[in-house]
Amino acid sequence: MKKILAFTFLFCSILSHCLALAPMTDENLMQAIKYGIASKQDNRSMSQFLEPWKISEKLLKNPYRQKETVVLYTPYLLAAIHARDKVDESRMPELPQIRSAVQEYDGITLIGTRINTPVLLREGEYSVKLLQGKTILIPYATNFLSWEMLEVPEEQPEIKADKPDDGKQLTVNEKANKDPVKMKKIAVLDYQFYFDNSQFAPNQPFTIEITDKYCGPRNFDINPAAIR
């Protein structure tokens, strides 16, 4: 059954390399469980925990971008998350339970995304596609996780010193203090998108394209063989 499971993002170090989406042996599951347990014992935030699975955006054209990323939820990562959740509940992760939880995602590619826009997007204001060769897929399900508004400095042109009325040269720092930095608001949006593995080759490289009416397209190139 294709089940949608939402993970709470507080929107991460890798131990060794293995193929993404490979069948999870008991040995690999146990390694994932240990990784999930260690992340809680080391008090890593969810963002730190996910770092090895984050893929950065390629185009870098969005003026509102603040480290836009996607996450490929590999079987290993899913197992580690479930183990981490068990520890968070003061329960010991057990191999049969973790295996069962990961098996719920058989036939599914789950992609987590963090994008930035000037406003909170509404349905119909953005589109998501998975691109692989001539194949173009849209997600069969979408899960909106969370959002927050940030205030960040606007990009400023190079600051040059000038002369005040008394004729003395202003230093660059004095110039910056004289002209306060302008701020802009950025919406940080976290989503999950679900794709049917039968419609493409999930072990081969593909691109996630996200486009919205305010910031245009973003491309995230994913190579599953390079991700744990």
C-alpha cells in the first residue's frame, strides 16, 4: 500500500557509501538503525541529520533562494528516521518493526523539498516534475509539511566610500552604517512529493524540476548511486 507518512522537518554526516534504493539487507538495516540512534544521542537537529542526503539546486536563478535543497528518501534514510523516531519516543528500535516500516515505501520514490519564495504559495501557483530522458512525471501525491517567514538582507551593490558635507572621506564601514541594510521577507516552504517507481528508472539519474509563478524554475539533479 502506498502510504503517505509525514516527517516533521526542523527544515545531517555519512558513514559509508552504498547504492541508493538497493534492497535493504538486515546488515544495512542495522547500520541505518545505529545511525538513527547515534543522531539522537549526539543531539543532531533534523536538518543536520539529513545533511548527507541533501541535493543543492543547480540553476541558482531564484533571487529569494536560501540554500534550496531536495532530499531523496532512500531505504537507508527511511530506516534511520524510523529508528530516530523510536528513540525520540524512549523506545528501542527493533529490526522487524523498522523493516516493516521501510517496506511500506516499496515502489515509491519520496522526495523532500525546501524552496524559497517571497510569499506562501497556494495550490496552482507551482508545479513539480520528475524528468528522466524523455520521461516527464508529476507526483501522484503531495504533502505540505511546514512553512516559516524569514527576514534577510537584500543583496547590495558594492559599497564605495564617499565624502560627507564636511569634506572628510567616509570609510566603507561608516558608509554602511550611514545607509541601513534593506531587508526582504522570504517564505521557507517544506514539501514531500511521491512518485511511482513503475513509471521511471529509480536507480538511474533524474532531475526534479520545481517552478512557481514568482521565482521561476529550479532544477535538482539526483544521482541515486551517489547517495546512501
